[in-house]
Amino acid sequence: MTQHFPALLIIIPLLSALLVSAMGWIDRRWCFPLAVASLAGALAVSIGLAAHVMAAGPIVYKMAGWRPPIGIVYVIDYLNAPVLVVILAVALLNLISAKVWIEKDFEDKMGAYLGLYLLFLSGMVGIVATGDAFNLYVLLEIGSLTGYALIGLGKERAPLSSLNYLFMGTIGASFYLLGIGYIYIATGTLNMADIALLVPQLEGSGTLFLALIICMAGLFVKMALFPLHGWLPNAYSNAPSASAGLIAPLTTKVMIYAMVRVGLTVFTPAFTFARPLLSEAIVWLAIAAIVSGSLLALMQRRLSRMFTYIIVAEVGYMVGGFWLGNKAGVTGATLHIINDAAMTLTLFMAVSAIIWKLGSDKFEDLQGLFGKMPFTMIGFVIAALAVIGIPPTCGFFSKWYLITGGINAGQWGFVAALLFSSLVNAVLFFRIFEIAFFEPFAEGHGHHDHGPVFNEAPVTMVAPLLIAALSLIALGLYTGDIVTKLIQLALPAGIA
Amino acid sequence: MKFLAMIAVVLTGGLLIFHTGAFPDFGDANSPANTYLSPYYLENGQADTHAPNVVTSVLADYRGYDTMFETTVVFAAGLACFFLLRRKQKPGDTPRMYRHLPTGVTLHIKEGGTLPAEDSAVFRRLDSEFVPHQIIIKNTCRIVIPFIQIFALYVVAHGHYSPGGGFQGGVLLAASFILYAISHDLRRAIRRFPEKVAALFGSMGVLIYAGTGVLCLLFGANFLNYEALAPLLGVSPVMARSHGILIVEIGVAFAVMAVIIWIYYNLSSAGKHDEGL
Amino acid sequence: MEMLYSAKPLAAILVSFFVVPIIFSSRSENVREAWTFVAAILKFAIVLSMLPFVLKGGQIAYTLVEVLPGLAIEFKVDAFGMLFALVSSSLWIVTSMYSIGYMRSLNEHGQTRYYACFALSLSATLGVAFAGNLFTLYLFYEMLSFATYPLVTHHQDQEARSSGRKYITYILGASIGLVLPAMLVIYSQTGTFEFAPQGFMNGHFSQPATAVLLLMFVFGFAKAGVMPFHSWLPAAMVAPTPVSALLHAVAVVKVGVFCVARVITGVFGTKMLASIGLGTLVCYVASFTIIVSSMIALSQDGLKRRLAFSTIGQLSYIILGIALLSPSGMTGGMLHIAMHAFGKITLFFCAGAIFAASGIKNVSQMVGIGRRMPYTMTAFLLGSLSVIGLPPLGGFISKWNLVIGTLESGQIFFLFVLLASSLMNAAYFLPISYKAFFCTDEEAMFEKKVDEVPTWCLIPLCMTATCSVIFFFYPQPFLQLAKLAVATIIGAPMP
Amino acid sequence: MTLPIDLAILTLVVISGIGALAVKDLLGASIVFSAYSFLMCLAWASMGAVDVAFTEAAVGAGVSTVFCVAAVFHTTRRTKD
Amino acid sequence: MNDLLPLIADKYNYWIYIVLMMLGLYAMIGKNNLVKKIIGMNIFQTSIILFYVSIAYKKGGTLPIIMGDAHGGGHAAVHAADYINPLPHCLMLTAIVVSVATLGVALALAIKIYRQYGTLEEDDINHQIRMQAGQ
């Protein structure tokens, strides 16, 4: 059965999405357990795949039994096996954490919501697993289309943000499609591995170079790289809490994965990094993203909005790291995909728990939160440490690689931007800790033991949050294994 | 904004147009796109899948996996429209129009007023912007719709040999229903093809597609490899592929028909399923 | 050299880590404090059990996890680390005792959090002491910053808030902004972090680059309070006194200088620094801090602030001693970690005791206080004598070694720095004791009635004061440890 | 000589595209857009992409227009641009 | 005229696709009305489909429906050059479906926005949002 795991990986969420959305019309009580069970199953499959890849090398799964350039293949290799596990784990944890939200917000549309949730996930999983450039586009659209819907039913400005996201998302996806068209016109094939074989013969092809630029431009729009990030903060911060924890960790990260995939295994590194001017320009864009994201985050007065700008900065980390074009940089970018997904998940789950209890995530409402919701805050603090980049949390190690990459490439601007953003993150989170720790002020020399009243979120929220928080530390401690046993094997030989 | 947009657009466009010089000429049969991969499909398509229309064989077999997701995209769109727009209403929340059939008097019932029974024989509900004399439209549609549907079924079934297939057929089927809903009214269309049925058909259609794939998996072959169904269907592997294509096309037709109708319901009544176009 | 692989260092670190949930879950105050004691004594016992082996010249190593190649969380107990661990773990017991008296007599809020964070800080401190490489060192250094933040801001009022902000800004800003990049640069060039007796940077960097990196470390470990990164320390004095005592006289600041010393010896290597004359650079930086902080201390009226500036100066003694790169200088520097710790903690305990008993914070209001609190003020006198470096107190031994060190290295200038600062130390400490005991009845602000602090507070300060005396006569095992450590560094045979 | 017809259709496509965006009435824009789709479908048919043309005729000219009209019906016809 | 025509015809399709694409892009960025933007988005998407279809075209090629023995006989007789490339057609079927799906969702969102703000003009909506924030 193992040889069919790559197919199962996506069939399970897809089929269960269909069943769940049908079940929404028949008996709503079954929807949630079904969704959780299917995600757990898919997670198990992905772990099995990762183990298999680590033991026996990459797997190529031929859909419909046709050999690669003719049919569509799924490729599970060292690069995407860990990403798959993370995606599914993120989705599962967030689903459990969002249970109370889903029951409250979408009571009569639960089937549709969970159906969209699972479809979104199958889109994301598919993007990561596919070995066909066009198939990636189709899955991209599934992920985006469901994403618009998941965001669109949120607070106040959600529909407008969602529509703007839809416009930008469509531009991005269409540019990607156009890029595939250019690749196709130059090579005549759509299979990633096949393209990679043909690229070296087309070293000087302008069409192929334009294809690279167009593909990357499309993906940059989708991942909200500065200055194309305008849609992201509104879309993510207005999304319903249940969706924010799914979409914020996954979409941008999966797009960055797609960039890594396209850059490394479609266009070979030799081609992608062949023009220093392009790489340099993109790294400077990334620097601008990091700096502007950090500064804008400083100006926010709401947790979720602040996080969205941190995401903008983190996108800069990964894009910059990748386009440094050296081993440490690319490793760091890839590692950061995994780590950042986990970090963002933890942050958004914490916010979701806070909003659940307080009804708001404005800074001024967070007073005394350490006393009210200690467990949530433990998770929050660990995630914050990870975002700042304090060892032994995982954020430190990916930042470590990124900075090393910057040093090796002599790109001091990038190094400075990373350090700057770490410092800004420290300021950002300490501001919140201060509010949550101090206020309301103790009068005089505290002779009062009646602090904030303990008022923790339900256990279905806190447990996934704490698991995610612990995983941040675990990911940090197992960085070595992830890097040496997976990511470094995934890097093609062309990277120095 | 407009100025910025103009600049961005002119720059991008200029870059792209400047580059078209490097493209193979329009209609060049020797470009890589036309010589590298696609000849395989043309030369072996019929032998592999027994479908003369190569587009169909590529669509539903060689790249059938894409098409499964294409259907899923449609389904997702239906789900999304429902999720975004649908709102349940209690009768009496909005003003309604009724016609008292025996007298021909039109009644406007305000919010909170007493409504006639749903199946009342003497009162008929009217759209608030109804057209008084639509008898020609109604009757023409009544005649045309069956022909559209038959043609749609032909398109689905004949996809192997001529342009068309599940998707086009499904859209045509949906179009016939939409025509019905426009020519009569939305409520009657919904009574014929309820929302729940549309939703379930939508999932069922995709399920037929994906289920066929899973069935192949159960027979020990790769996902969507219809050859595995040969023992089940009692035909040769090539014919099994041909039949497999038909099965999934039917699934596509189901899903597309139901979902397009569903989207129409939600869009045309802004989610209220009350008064359509 | 004998190597032993054992999880003892980890156990010593984790003891206080695991006691945190127990502290949080204990229902009554007595149970909570009993657990604190249990952990403290257990920790001390584990550290002590490693002492004989280390004294024999052995090292105990343990690798927890290798995160990346060359980037492992690993512990190595050598003589220097042992010295520091011994000081901090023994003083935890004393401080716990003092805390109980102090916190209860002032009826502070949030005591559970206080004890929990205290325990966590001690974990981090031992982590730093036993760190086997630069990465582990940095990890526990940061952990200590976070664990001490709730302690510094314990009062949770506006003043605590602004001080806490200053504290975390300096400590975290410097470590992320300076230490981390320096570490990265070193790692990208050398590919290792493992402390080596003679450093591992030899030949990888040019002289200016080495100088910049060295200064990044010296300033970046802002806990060492080298000027201009010192002003968090006076600000952090808003914390309850036991916190100031343990953390700002013992754990936090000593962690800072310990880190600097480790980096100078274990990363850069004394021979390399000596050969390009960079030790002197650090010496000048430290001397500047010593002189300026002593001068500022003279002008401070708040007792705790005066002690804080005194601490800043004393910390730079240690850095100066290490940076002299001569055997006696380094011995003195290391020894000063211990000696100053016992002296300074006594002073802080006394300051707290005065505050707890009378509510007085300023030196100018302490005239005649010796009549009311004779034991406390006697201890205070002993502590200040030790810090000044007069016999018969422990501080003399370390300062003596420092002075010898300046002569050994032939840098007479620093001898004068030491002497001048000792004079200033005397000038800002002795008047306090003098005024406390010897004043006319008109001047005296207190009645002659003895009204001491609770016994829980009194015992610890007497204990540490006594220790300071004892160490003059019997400076073991600290002297032995320091000598061992220096012998390892310079490659001399075991003493 | 089919070529000039191709070119003519494509030119018409551009014109109707501009028209759809320029008309200051959303219902009108939807209808012009429908014409655009239909012309596009003709262009594709003349390039031999019959399946694509068929789909575009059903979807672009048919269903899309209905969706647009439905949406306009429930919102507003007026627009400033 | 006779010399010019083939020259134009060689690239005309590509130019048209770019013109349409830029038209759509301009509408999406520059237009104010949401439905206009949505129409622009569809034009944008169809332009890319036009591009793909143009790639597939072969001069003198016929429809990609194999005109042989309909019952599996004519394996050898097929010359690929005689038929138009079917692969892009197949891809574009998917793209069309995606575009209609996107259109549906976009219109649903537009209706929702209209319900909320009573207008489809973006600047009016932004004005309203600013007014709310100001209060």
C-alpha cells in the first residue's frame, strides 16, 4: 500500500471534503468528527511518506499510470516530505482549536465550511506534492478559491478584503499560468523534472528567462512580497478566527515552497541564479519587505494585524534567503517554511483563544492576560520567542541559516535587515507582554492578592496551542535531523 | 491610481510585446511546443484510449488528474457561493407580492403580515418585479428546454468522437434549468431541483470521478488508471480506458450541472432563494 | 585530562526547572517554600558531588542534543564553570532563606511567580556555568534574560514597568544586536563553537576584525555591565531586594562577566589575544568602567543604587583580571567572582534588611542605624571590607591576585586603576558603617533599642558575612578551582 | 484566405473588450462582455480549438453572462466608470 | 499589403493577447467599480487562454480529432504535424472552468459587499470605512 501513499495523501482530504459537505445536508453532527478523522489519517499518511522518503529516497507516483512527461506525476522527495507533514499537522491542530468557533460562527453552514476547509487543504497538499507545473496551477486555484470563501465570511471588512485578495490572487495565479505557457513554448513540456532536463540546453533562451520572471512575479503576488503585499494584512486580520489560523500559516508558506520548487527543480539553480542582477534585485526587495513589514507591525494596535505584518516580514526572510542562491540561504529559506508555518499557527491559535475569551484582540484589552489565561500565554510566549529568534526555539535556527547565508554571500544588507527585524520583533512582543503582565497597575506596593481572575479558554483550544508551542521547541532541537536528513539532500548539486 | 496602473500596464505590456519577437511564429508546426510532447498524444491517443478526439483523451485520461481538480474547482466555487451568500429567512421578513387568482387582484403584503399558505390554490406568489405577459417566453422555453437537454446528453456521451464532453454537457444541462428558472420563476425551479439535491449532486459528481480513481486504486493499479477496471467492465484494457473516460465525464456532467445551477440560485436571489431574475 | 560523561550537569540544571510546576501547583506557602529549599539543596548537592572529580583536574561532559553539526546543546563542567556553579548554587540556598523572611515581612504579592522565576533563573545560571560551547552559553544567557524579567518587574507598577523596559532593552538588544552577529560571523568562518583551552579562532580573522568581534562580545553581554551598557543595572534595582541580591550581585551580572571571560579564554584564546595585544584594549575599556562607576557610586544616596554602581565597577575588575591575560590576573578575576559574590550579597541582604525593618532606602537617613540593627550593620561592615579588598576578608585574596596580575603582565597603569578604585570603594562604603555606629546622639536618627529584622533575614546575612571572613583564611575550593582553570588555559601543569 | 478573418475577429475582440470596460452601465457592460466572449470563442474556433471554443461559448458567453446579470440585478446598474 | 499581412499575422495573436491582458490588468488595478474589475479579471484570464490556443495552432493543421478508422484500426497513419496540438486545448479547458468559478465567487463577494455598503464603487466604500474608523 505504501506505493499508493502519494495518491492517498490528497484523496483522503478530497473525498472527505465531498462527504463532509454532503453530510452537512444530512446530519451535521458527523461533519466535525469526519473532518478530524480524515485529517488525522492524511497526517498519518504524510508521516509514513516522510519516513519512507528518509529510508528509501524519493517516490514518483504516476497518476493514471502514465509515464512522466505524458501523464501527471506526484513526487515526494526530501524537499516536500517535511512540508507535507507540517501542512497537515497545522490543519489538524487548527481544526481542533477552531472547533468552538466553527460551532458558534457557522452553525448552519458547518458542512460547507468544513468542506471548504478540507478542499483548501487538499489544494495546499497538492501544490506541495505535485510534479507537474500545470497541475500546480489547478491546485493553486483550488487553494485560493476556497481561501477567498474562508476569509469572506469574517468580521467587518472581510468581504472587501477577500475580494481584493481574489483580484490579487487571480493576477498572481494567472501570471504563473502565463509563465508556464512561456515554459511550454520554449520546451514543449509541463513536467517539472522534464523541464529541468531541457533547461540546460536552453541556457541563453530569452523566452525561458522571461518565463522565470513571470512565474516568480506571479508567485510573489501570491505570497505577498513587498511591494505587492497590500492585500495580505486586511485579508488575514479580518478573516474569521477559525480560518485565520489555517490560511495565515499555510498560504504564504506554500507559495514560498512553490517558489523554491520552481526555482530549484523546474528551472535549475544554474539557470535561476545565473543572473546576479535579478537575484540582487529580489534580495533587495526582500530586505525592503523585512524592514517595512517590521516597521508597519510596530504601528499596529491589534494583535492579529500586527501578526499579519510580521508575516510580510517573514516572507522577506524566505524570499531573500532563497535568492541569496547559496546553500545556507536556500536551506534557511526551506527550513523557515516549516518553522514559520508552525510559529504563525501558534500565534494565530493564541489570538483565536484570546478573542474567544475577551472578544477583542486590541492591545488595550489585553491587560492582566497572564493571570487570566496563563496557558494560552505560555503558548503565546513560546511562539513569540520563536519569532524573535531565541534558542532553542525553531525560529533561531532558520534565522541562523539565513544569516549565515547572508554572510557567505556577502549580502550585508540582508544580514542587517534580519537582525533589525529580530530586534523589532522583540520590541513588538515585549510591548504586549508588558501590557499583559502589568496592567492594571498595582496600587502602591502590591498588597493585593486579588489579581486578574483565572478565565482560560476551553481545552480544545488550549491543548492544540500547547502542542504547537512545544513543537516549536521540538522543531528547534531536531533542526539538525531535518536539515541533514532531508533538506540538504533535496538541494540540487548546482548550489554551492 | 489610474495613472500608476497605466504606467505599470504599459511597462509590462511593452516588455512582453518586445519579447514576442523571440517566439516561434504563429502557426509554426516546428516549435518545441508542437514537436516535443504533443505528437505522442496525437499518435497514440486513439490506440491508448480508443477516443478519436485527442482533447478528450488527454483531458480525461492522460491528464485526468487535472480534470478531477477542475471539477473540484467548480464544486468549490459552488460551495463558496453558498457559504458566502446563503441566508435563511423566515417567511414574512420581506414584503411579498401575491396574486389572488380568482379576482386577478395583486396583493402586496408588508413585513410581518399574514401570508397565504404555501400550497394555496387561490393565491400565487409573484416576483416583485414581475413581467405581466410572458406567455410567449414561457411557452417557447417549454418547447426548447427538452431539446437543449437532449443535445446536452449527446454532448456528454459523444465527447469521445466530437468536441464536447462532460463539462460542456453539464453546462448545457445547467443552462436549460437556468432558462426554466428565468422564464418561470426561481421558486418553481427550486421546487423541481431543490438546493439540497443540487448540493448533493455536486458532491456526488466529483465523488464519481474520484471514486473511479479510488476504485482503480482498490484494483491495485495507480490512481485513475482505468485499465484496472477492465475485469470489472469485462472489456479489454484499452476499452476500459474508453469506458473510464465516459464514466468520469458523466461524473463531471453531474457535478457541473448541479453546481452551476446552485451558483445561479445563490447569485440570482442574493442567497435568499426567494425571488430570482 | 580526565573526561567523564555523565548527565549530572543536566540534572543540576533541571532540578530547579522541574520544581517550577510544583511551585505553581502547591497550595500553601509553606509547601511552596519547602520545595524551593528542597530544590536548592538538591542542586547544591549535585554540584558538590561533581566537585571532587573536577578538583582532581577532570572534566564532566554531557551532550543533550546536537541540533546542527557543531551546534549542539552540550555541557562541560570544568574548573571555571564549577567555581561559578558552586557560588551560585550555594547562594541560592541562602537567598531562598532570606527571601522567605523578606517577602513575608513585606507581604509582597505574586510570591508564587516569584519563587518559580527564581528557580528558573537558577537553571539558566547553571546552564551558563556548565555550557560546553558558545551556542549553549548564548541559549542559557537568553533564557536568563527572560526568566529574570518578571523578577525585576515584580512590583508591577509604573516604575517597575519602565525599569523592566530598560532592562530588557539593554540586555536583549545588546545580545541580539551584537553577540548574535558576532557568533554568526565566527561560526561562518570557523564552523565550530566548541570552547577550547586556547580558543578556536586562531588564524581565521585579521586583527581589526578580531578587535571588533571581541568588543561586540564584551559589550554585547550587557549583563556584564561594561559602560556604556551599564545603566540597566541601577534601573533594575526596583526589584525586591533578594532579587537584587542574588541576580544583580550574583547570578545575572556574574553570568555576564562569566560569559565574557569564557569568550576571551575559550573562543579567542589568551595566547592569540596576547600576541596581537587585544587584551589591553579590553583592559582599558574595563578600567574606564571601574573608575567612572566608582565615581558615580560616590555621588549616590540611595543605598541600593550605590551598591549597583559599586557592582558595575567590581564586575569590570573581573573582566580586567581576565583581560590582563597573565596567570595571576586571571586567577584573581575568577576568584573575584566568588569573593565579590559573597561580599556583595551580604551588602544587598543588609540593604534589604534595613528596608524591611525601617523602610529606609537612602544612605543619608542611616545615621546611627547601627544602634538599632547592630548585627546587620556589622555584617554590612564585613561585606564592605571584603568588597574594598582589605584583609582579613575574602575580597583581599582576589584583589591581591589581581594586583600581582598587573605586575606580572607589566601593565603598571592598571595597578593604579585598581588602587584608585579601591580607595574610592572605601570612600563610598566606609562612611556608611562609620555613621551607622559612630555618631553623636544628636545626629542619630534611631533610638538605641535593638530592633532587628526577622531571623529568617538575619541568619543568611550573617552566614554570608562569616563566609567572607572564612574565605580569607581558607579560600578553598575556590582558589584551587581558579588555579586549575588558569592552568588549563595557559597549558601549565596541574597545581 | 482565412487569415484576414482571424485578424478581423481578434481586432473585434479587442474592441468589444474595451467596450465592456468603457460602458457606463453595468448591465450593458455584462452584455458587451458576453459579446466579447462570443467573439473570442469564434477566434478560437477559427484556430482549431473547437473544444475550447465550445466551452467558452457555453461558459463565457452563456453562464458567465447570466451570473453577471444576476449580480448586477441584485446590486446596481449605475457606475461612475 | 500582401507582404505586410503575413508579417503581422506571424505575431498578431501574441500582440493581441498582450493587449487584452494589459486591458484586463489595467481594469483590475485602475477601475473603480467592482463589477468592472471583475469583468477586467475575466478579460485578463481569457487573454492567457488566447495565448495558449495560439501556441497550439499549426498552419495547415486540422482539428485534433483523429479521422481514421473509428474502431481502433489506424495506428500507423497518424502524422502529428497534420493535427493541431491538443495539449494546450486540454489545459485551457481547465483554465476556462477556473475562470468561471472565480467569476462566481467574485460576484458572490460583490453582492455581499453591496449588501454591506450599498455601493460597488471602491472609493465610496473606502470613504465609508474611513468614516467608521474615524468615529
